[in-house]
Amino acid sequence: MFQIVDFDKSKFWLMSVFLFFYFSDSLKVS
């Protein structure tokens, strides 16, 4: 169970980083 929670946490972190760079790039282009 601990591994599942840890996995979801890291997955959420990766998604946040991806979205951050995605929007950052979007603002740069505009």
C-alpha cells in the first residue's frame, strides 16, 4: 500500500512538472 501511495505521489509530481513546462513554453511562444 505504501508503494502505491508513493507511486501516485511521484506520478502527480511528474504531471505538475510537465504542465509547468508546457504552460511556460506556451507563454513564451505567445
